[in-house]
Amino acid sequence: MKLDSALAKKFYHQMLLIRRFEEKCIEAYSSQKICGFLHLYIGEEAVGVGVLSALSNEDAVVATYREHGQALVKGISAKSVMAELYGKSEGCSRGRGGSMHLYSADKRFYGGNAIVGGGLPFAIGLALADKMIKRNRVTVCIFGDGAVAEGEFHESLNLAALWKLPVLFVCENNLYGMGTALKYAESETNISKKAAAYKISSRQLDGMDVIAVAQAAQEAIKSIKERNGPQFLEALTYRFRAHSMFDAELYRDKSEVEEWKKKDPLITFKNRLKEMDLYSSIPIEEIEREVAKTIEDAVAFAEKGTLEPIEDLEKFVYSVEAT
């Protein structure tokens, strides 16, 4: 992958937008403007930006409940995402989904899924539909290391391999499934080996390096679209914040967190740009101002948004009476 100044600017802008957006979410949550669960992506930005850089507009994304950043990169506006977090009708899920259920049919972004591993079989269905209709596009299924312990992980990988489905599985391995370290939950902690057991081409990579992630994703997407079947990427990454805003975070040492912060994808990317003599061509301060304005506008939009009227409580709710 050739990294020029335009692509470098795009990567930095997207990672910074995710970081600043979520920092603003922390403020809004602390002020009780955002309620419910809130899972932050801070520290993992390179994975979402790198993977989604390889997609076309027609490719789909199925994500976990830690999906704000992926939604932004897929093209859902910051205004729409922030309004959804505020529970406003102008949000991308009409204020009904909140943090864990961001959705856009137009952008082919299918969640946000509050169930651990719940997106895996859904991604299989989307990919199977594309194959049956002979559409040459890819479904990217992003999940955490905690989902590997779920039965649908193995069922979904097995079906994808058997049917040669156009799926890119991306495991964001941040070493902790909620408060349980991976080494206490899996006898084999190299998750890419589990995919290889299903005869799926797989690799493990540095998820803190946006260039490495983007390169791997491009190669994987190219292989899938050449009808070579599913691919699997395990991105080793780390969340700098707790599992959620409710998490007391008593299960890991602060020193471990500080060590991982030395690999901050924003800082390391800027260092790489300096090594490649590209840093001077990236308008860092201008990007900061653009991102700040985008987030300022998103907050204003959300705060001016409307709450759904109580009489619409049963709208979009369907039930079948048993006979």
C-alpha cells in the first residue's frame, strides 16, 4: 500500500475524529446527557480506520457495541451518531438504539449488537445473500476476543468456510473480555489459529498500527473479491478506557495501561509520518480545528434534537398473536 500525503491526512483525520468524539461523549455522559451503557473505542482507532479504508460503499459492516468509531468511518455523520447517543429522533436509529445499536441501511452499517458474538451469524446471512444473488461485495464482521468463547463464533466460521462466503472476520483482540483476561478464558490465546482450524486464511497483526491494518485489510478484501472465500484478521489492540462507563476496572494494573498508551495509534502514526518525510505535508492544526468544529456542530445538533413523543411508544413494535 502506497501511503501518500492525502491518505495519511485521511487516516489521521479519521482517528482523531474518533478520539475527540468519544472524549466529548465522556463529558456528555458525566453530565447525564447520554444515558445507559457507553463503551468507548479510545486506543483502538487504528483497527476501525485501517479495516474500513479497504471497503467500497457497497461493502457491509457488522460490528459490536463498541462501534461509534466504525460508524463514523463508514460515513454515518457525527451529528446523526451524537443525536442517537442523546436519544433524539434525529439519530441514525431514531433515538431508539442508543450507543450499542447504531444503524444505517444507506451506509450498509448493520450495528451495533449488544449480544456478545451476535453479529457473527448475521454477517453470515448477509454474505450468503450476496453470494446467492451474485453480488461481488464483502461483509466485514468485527467482534472482540470475548466472542471467541461463544458457540456462534465456531458455527459461523465453519459455515463461512464450507460455503466459501465473502466475509472478512476481524477480531479486535484487546486482551480482555469485559473484566476477564484472555489467558484465563482461552487455552489457545492466538485467536488466528482458531480460524486456521476451519481452513480460513488468517493472520495476526499489530492493531495499533493503522498502516499495517490497512495493508492487511486491502489484501484480505482483494482475495475475497477474487472468490477465494472468507479471510480472518486478528488485530492485537488495547482499550485505554474501562470496558464501559460502569466498569470500576479492578482487573488490570494501571502500569499495564500506561505501557500500552506508549503505542497510542495517533502518536505512533505521527512518528511514522516523520520517518517517511510526510509529517510536514499533513496540516495537523487544521485537522484539529476541523474535528473540533465537527464535534461542536454534532453536540449542538443533538441538544436541539427532539425526543420521540410518548404516543409513538408502540411504533415499529410488532407482535404475532398465538393461536
